[in-house]
Amino acid sequence: MPQCRRGVWVGAIGLVLILAGVGWWAVGGAALWHQARIPTATAGEMPGIGAPMEHVHALVLDHVRNILWRGTHQGLSRSQDEGKTWSKVEVTGEVPSTDFMALAIDPTNPQILYAAGHGLWVVKSTDGGTTWTPKKQGLDGDDVHALAMDPNDPQKLHAWVVDKGLYRTTNGGDVWARVDDGPKVPVTLAPTDVKGLLSVNISTGMGGIYLAAATTNGFFFSAD
Amino acid sequence: MGGLPTERTVYAIHSHPKAPQRLLAALQEGLYRSEDAGKTWQKVEIRVAGSLVAFAHHPEDPTLLFATTGEGTILKSTDGGAHWSQQP
């Protein structure tokens, strides 16, 4: 059984145990993170080094207009035929970068989208992805690799800022506040590279839901 | 709590708000699916080159999912991620 320390992601217990309430809590806004175990392929099944993640990083669905949005290092594109064909979106507004590594869409109003990426900070569109506005107050860096929206409260999002940590907004990005350092490698407590964030709609019993992170060292869960 | 510990890269994770016990995890080694909030996992066969890096879902329909590889290949599932077909 792992040791658990405040403010870091440690341990190696499964999500089920965590969801059952074993060793998962948050204190003073500094979340306690746990690494989950998942099975992986045996050595014989492993395909070797996978393809590098050079281009596409994000995908969301506007279920009202039946549009798939795709975020890439080269910009934003969309498809109206379930991904068979794509058209590049000419974004307007104050967009500091064309690197769209993360997307989030409001399920109650898909005209509202959020994006983040290298040098992009967090930007928001309220007109269906045409015009974008920076939403960076409170963020400590412009290299934002991941976003997660609370499905029960689309005004609440988490963002991962490279080398800075995890941030949260509860007002649709108007103001962000730092939460913690994010996940760390068990034992060594070295920081991990977060690839994605996800709000998991299971109650923590403390008024929120769980937050998961996909990282270079497995995936981790924490009370939201 | 079956499964092996992993220190491998997870590129993307997914859970539908209306079916939160179902989890998907995209690793370099492939796609894994749990129906019991991570208690057990099964590898999902997907015939695509490269790793999945992102998922998209319909907010009202937990069965309808899309996924993309880093190279831009789109996969679609109509059964919550158990089976996937590559978009032509």
C-alpha cells in the first residue's frame, strides 16, 4: 500500500478502492493524488515505440450542429461528416498562438468552447468557434496542455500549465486559481508530464467529482 | 482490483458523464476499457496505426464516441467503446 502525502500524487491503488473512499481526500485546496493501476500489454504484445504525437491532440463533439472539432499544433479544424473530411477554421480574435492542444466544449451550449496549447494560454469562444478571447487571469504560464470541464458545472474547468501545475476556474475562465503541483512519480516524487485531464462524474462525497490525469507515468485520480 | 501496475504513458482517458463507471485509457500499448470504475480492464482491439490521443462523446448518448490518433485517423464507436470502426 502506498504512502500518501499531501499535495503530491503518490501511491498505487486502484480507482475502485479510491472511489470507495480509501485514502482519497483533499485539504485546503491542495488535492491528494493517487496513481491508478491499469493492465498493460505483456512484452510480447507491445508494438514497440509508438508513433510520435506530432499533430492532433484534441477532439470534441458539438452534438447540436454535429460538428467534430479537432485541435492540432497547426490550428483548429472541424468536420461535419463525423471525421471523414476536415476543414481548417480561420480563428479570429485575440489568439496568441495557433497551437490547439486541448479543447473543451460546453454540453449545455456547444457554442461555448475553450482551447489551450503552446503559447495559447486558455482562449474561449462563445460563437461556435469563430471568435476567441483570452482567459488567462490567474494562470502563471502560456503553455497549457490540458483542459477538463465539469459536466455538471460547465463554468468549472481545470487546466494543466506546464511546469506550473494544476489550475481551476469556477467562472468560465474569467479567473483561474492554482490548485497544486499535479501528479508526481511515486517514490521519486518527480513531476510527470500531463497529457490530458478528465472530470469523472462520480461524486467524491465532498461536493465535487473526481479529476483524472493521463500522464507519462500512468494515470492518476484526485478529488475534484 | 486486477491489472498490473503501470508507469507507462497514458495519452488520453475518457469517461462519459452518464456512464462514469466506464473508463477508457489510451496507451502506447493500446486501448483499455473498464466497466467497473477501474476494478478490471480489458484490452480493446483497434485496428489502427499509432496511439489514440483524444476522445469525444455525445453528452446525451454514452454509446456514441469518437477517437483520434495523433496522425488524425478518426475512429467511431456506437457501443461505448467496446468496438471501433475507422472512419473512411
